[in-house]
Amino acid sequence: MPVLRVLIAEDDASIADLLKHHLQREGLDVCIAGDGNVTLRMARNWADLLILDIGLPAIDGFEVARTLRREKRELPIVMLTARADEVDRIVGLELGADDYVTKPFSPREVIARVKTLARRIGKAYQDHPAILKFGRLEIDEVAREVRVDGATIRLKPREFSLLLELASNAGMAMSRQMLLEKIWGFDFLGDERTVDVHVRRIRLKLEEQRKLPGILLTVHGFGYKFACR
Ligand code: CA
């Protein structure tokens, strides 16, 4: 089955690399273009789907999208935007973008958009079994199990959810507040130390007891991130 080829047009290397990492984990063929000229060339000759940042050197994302549509190229486009007024333009000008994501986004959001669009164009996209693998560590989303070297580790439900959330966004710093809202919900009455307590327990069970150091990294004054490797 041919693999979906995704072009990431983004001059911010940290964002481009993060997206690339996550899309590759999904089994997709991924390239990065750092300016508008390269983007146009690769969109015409190589890509099945384009993730297009608006703020690009040489030719901006608006113009890239407009040019591709003028040429009647039908590859789906997901625009990345940093500002609300750009959203108005994407929606208002009917550039031919199929969807958009506003920064800061989680890689998961982008992957969800890519999956939807890939299905629409009928491109082979094997929904991989929802098991995240990081060396000796496996996180099985369906069975809600964590395994190290094949042995199941007992995590409490919230610990599992927290680990899964961080691992699904590996490499991305997530604030305590964001984690609280995602795992415990908006109406949770506890404070941000709840997150710290759970992180400590996960570290104890994985990093200390199973000798898997440096999985959950502290981002000082902010929150945590899952080590991207
Ligand atoms: Ca940019």
C-alpha cells in the first residue's frame, strides 16, 4: 500500500521537527520545506497532503495555497496559523485550504486533521494499533496498559491518562494547568500540585523501579514534557 506523503511547510524548525516526528510515528512519509518556493515545487511533484504555515519566507502560505488552487491541484491543505485575524482570512477568502489549526497546537490535533483528510482522498492510511513505543516502554491505549520489557506496570487510571497525554505529545511542553484540564477536567477542585504528585508516582514506577530514567522531564516554572527520542 502506498504511504501518504506529507509535506510540512514551516520555517520554524522546532515546530517542523516536532510535527515530522509525530507524523513519522504514524507511518507516514514526511518532508519539510522551509520556504514558499520549495513548498510549491514539492507540492507539485511529491506531496499528497500539505501542512502549510502562513508565515513562510519567499512566498507566504496564503499565496502558496492560492497558486496551487489556481493550478487546479487538489492535494488537501491544512493551514497553520498563529493569529485570529489569519483565521478570518483563511475562512473568508476561500483560499482552498481544507482545514486549519491555530498555534499553539498539539501534534495530536494536527494528526487528527491529517487522518480525516487522508481518508477523504482515499489514500492508504493504516490506522496503526494504538500502541506507542519508546524503546523498552510501550503504552497501549486500547488495553490501557503500560509495559516495560513486555511486563505490565500497574498504573492508576489518572496516572495512565497523564502518561498517555504526555507521550502522545512527546517533545511538547505541557503546562500543569493544561494537564489538569485535560485529565481531571475543568471542574476539578484540586490544584496544580495534583499533577506533580502523579508525575512523581509515574516516575517512581517507571524511572526508578524499572530503571527507565529521563522519561518525564520537568519544564521549570511551567509543567512537564515526555522526552522525545
Ligand atoms: Ca513560520
